[in-house]
Amino acid sequence: EAGVAQSPRYKIIEKRQSVAFWCNPISGHATLYWYQQILGQGPKLLIQFQNNGVVDDSQLPKDRFSAERLKGVDSTLKIQPAKLEDSAVYLCASSLRHSGNTIYFGEGSWLTVV
Amino acid sequence: GNSVTQMEGPVTLSEEAFLTINCTYTATGYPSLFWYVQYPGEGLQLLLKATKADDKGSNKGFEATYRKETTSFHLEKGSVQVSDSAVYFCALNPRETSGSRLTFGEGTQLTVNP
């Protein structure tokens, strides 16, 4: 079974530039998550989708971050304009619909803002 | 709210030493509990989980027991190997929310020396 796919793996941009990350979840997984992991910290949830609807985006900095999952499968996370403090690993994850199911993570997209 | 507290790292051990990484949690109700591992340059991998009180999760020689009375889920391994060097994250998934959602601890860096 293929895992959660993410791209690009690494990205270096200057502050105020924009960047987009793509994620393809495990086939059949209705729930998709984007987490932000700053170096030395645990991952923090940015946004959770159920199919193509947003379940929780309370911790997403909406002035600069946006995410979509238009067809209920793959998803894109965008940052515009980027700030130095956005340097982090952006982890995509997916799970089956129901509460308590295991969440599977991709390898992450490593962003450095200079 | 929900939270997870892990013992501070980093932890450095010699090969074949006994490992304990403490984890305590705060949550309403009866969450599911997880340990994830992150090897250098990689994403998060599920190591083990427990879904109810007194359950013991185990995998690759690692064990953790869900202790409701002490709200703990400590990770243990009897004899660590160099290949166990990684960052370990304790996490909880509350049952009340729709779908799955993880809250992570800050992570504990483990280094095992030959």
C-alpha cells in the first residue's frame, strides 16, 4: 500500500516570497491533515479536512496560509508571503474517517525561509 | 484542553542499556495514546498505540502501558540499539472529536552510542 506522498521534499525561499506544498493521501483515507513542525518541537495541527470540507483550521494563520482539497483527494498548502518564522517541516497526514483511527504521516516538506 | 508532557531530552545511552521515556497527558474522557518515532531526515512513523486503560502497546521491542490512574504512557525498551537513535513523540487522540486528531508532546531526542 502506498503511503502519504508529499512534494517538494526541500524548499528554500526568501522572505516575502510564496511557496506551495502538495500532498496525496493514502487511497481511501477521507481525512487529511497538515501539521507544522518547528525544529525541536512537536508537530502542531494547522488544518484538518474531511473529504473536501474543512473540519478544523483554528490554528492556521489565515493572513498568510491557505489550504485546499478541492476534489477530496490531494491537497495543497500555500504560504504567501513567507516569514522567517515559517521555517519548519510541513507534514501531511491521512486517516480513515472515524475517530480513533491511526494517522499516517508523509516524509514532510522541509521549508527554509531566508 | 488536551496536552501531552514528555520528559526533557536529550537522552544519551550506551548500547544494550534500558530505556524509559516518560509521558503524561491531560485530556477529557478516554483518549487513545500513541508513540511516534522520527528518524533523522524522515517523517513520523507510528511505533505503538493503546486505545484503552491497561492496554499495552508493543513493537520492535518497545512497550508502553496506558495508565489511567496516573495519566501516563511511558515508553520502555529493555536493550536499546544504535539504530534506535531518533526523536520519540508521545501523542493523544481524543475520542470526542469527529475523525482523528493528534496532540503531540515536544519530543525526546534519543542517542544510543556503541
